[in-house]
Amino acid sequence: MTLLYSLKLPAKATLLSVGLSLGFHFAVAQEVPPRTPVYPVPAPAPSDSVGISEVGQEAEAREFAVPSVIGMGPSKGIVAHIERLSDFQITTKTKSNTEGVADVNTKTTVTKNSRAFIKAYAPLWNHPHLKVILGVNYDREEFQFKNPDASPFYRNLEDKGLKTLGAQLAAIRPIDEVHWYLARVKGELNGDYTSESSDLSFNDYLKMSGEFIYGWKRSARFAWGIGAQLSYTFGRQSIYPVILYNRTWNEHWGVESLFPARVTFRYNVNEKTLLLGGYSVDGLNYNIKLREPLPNNNLTTLIIRETEFRPRLRLEREIYDFLWFGIEGGYRYNASFNGFDYDGNRGFSLFRAGTRPRIIDNTLGGAPYASLEIFIVPPRKLLKKTMGK
């Protein structure tokens, strides 16, 4: 959801009519015809939230309401992404659950925190009254420390592959020319799930998320909705309300967001170039098997929960017809990166792990980051042919 985030839910190259971007606001604007061309197919926000693109938006909007609006970028079918943060400080307090054993405080520098993912999306059903999209993703994160021997926690994370393998199913249902709703469910395996561990099972690594939004399409340029999301955006699994708001004010400016998780303002330079700016709140949740037990509590497994706030700027540009790239830069403020006791509960529950004891209390310094992304979109000739142009 995160995947998903930022979940993008585009479709594959020849049938890619998929895309959605999410947002926040309630006003209805006066329609102003565009004076310069904008890309007609909407793209999803950089997240794991679902979306649906419509070819021929203005004509389609008069018959079937969808959450996408004119001016959004091209739908993404296959996405490859790599990201790197600069060095930052980490201060760790390892708490003891044994009477008479003192807590341990350590500090070092994280010299590497890199992330990468690949995602793909395909329409299973593409009917004017119902769109169903399947998405899959694989993410990986790694850490390296200047002095890993300063703490067993650092040694346990050093060069450890923290992975996410996920699949999601999303549906969008236009009700009439104004009303629509969308629903998404996603399952992911999070952590070091390929390690040989008798302490953790499939259900321990499984994380479930989903969302439901009911909305209104006021015009081809304005759609909004309200709903709820079950996700790990704020570290642990929780349900919170969301407000979707997609709007294009004129031929250049627009906004796409799903508040409070993200808000993105868009500037359409031309039909081949987009400038984006805003923020996102990202949450990660890993179950891991420790290489060595923590000395002051003898734990062999741990749950790591991370929440971060990212103001960011992004450029998306066409390379050649169906091939685009994206460059993004921003600053990561870490709200939490803590380790929690795994108490051995078996079986999946939507509300499991709500109040586990915190064993590792980390404070991470802020850090600038940069990312590069390559993605495949529908060929322009196919879009024009589909639109009858």
C-alpha cells in the first residue's frame, strides 16, 4: 500500500487503459478549455493505491464516472525504480526485559540505505461498467553501517535483504455519469521470508491492506471521494479515513492526492513532460529472523516498523513513445524506526500486533534522497487509434 505508493495501478503495454491518482478538496471549479495539449491518459500517484485510466476521458466522463481526470500523466504498466539516501546518524536504545539488566545505548552512521522495486500491472477485466486490475511487486531494502559492531541490532541488519513480495487486486465500478466507487485488497510477504527459520511462518510474514472509496465525478477535470484505508502507512496496521481529490484547473496546473497519506501538485509542461511536487507519508513493516539473539533479552525474532515523511519534487519525461523515465529528489524525515517483540502469536488477524513491547528504540537523522525510475506506458499511436483519431 507501499506498496504500492507510492499503489500505482497501471496496466500492461497493449491494453494499458489503467491509472488513477488520488486527492483532497471539495470545491467545484468552472471548466476552462485547455489551450495547449495535455496527455489524455491519467497516471497513478506514486504509491500503491489503485487507479483506472480512461482513453478518451472527456467522452467517457459523460457516460461513466471514473476517479481520473484530464491532464494526468500516462498510465504505467511496468515500473523499475532505484533509490538511495545519503549518510545519516542512527542512535539506538536497546531495552532490557530482564530485571537488573541495564538498557544499552549506541550510535553510529548509516553509510548505505538503498531501496529498489519492480512493479507490473495488467487489466483482468476492462468493461465500461467494471474495471479489474491485477498488480504484482517486488521490493528490496538494505542497510550498511559505519560501525556495525557497535550494536547487535546493527550486525543483524548489516547487508540483510529486507524484501516485500506482493500481489493486489483492484476494481473500479462506475455507477452512473457522476458516481463511482473503487476497492482494493493487497497481500504482501514482508521481511527476510527466504531465511531458514523455524520461529516464523508464512502467516507471520503476511501483511494485508486494502481500501474502499466512494466518489463523485463533477466533470472531466474534477473528481473527489471519501473512504477508508487499512494499511501500514503509519508503521503498524491501522484503519484511517481518506479523502481523494483529483483536479485539473487549467492546461498546466492540477493536483492529485489521497489525504492524509500524500498530496501532489502537477504542472504539465507539455504532453511529454510533467513536473510534480508534494509530500508522501510512507510506512514499512518487516518481520525478521535475527542472526544473533539480542544479548539483554535473548530475542531471536523482531518486528521492525518504520514511518517517514517525505517532501519531494519529481520530473517525468517521455524518452520514446511508450518509454518514460522519472527523476525524484527530496528529504526523508524519519518519524520512527523501531523494533518490537514478536510474541509468537500464530495465524493472521487484521488487528494483530497492535501493542507489542518496544525493544529497539531508534532515532534516525534526516537525509536527502534521490531516485531514478523507468516505466512503460501505452504507445501513443495505440491511444490515438483507440480514441478514433
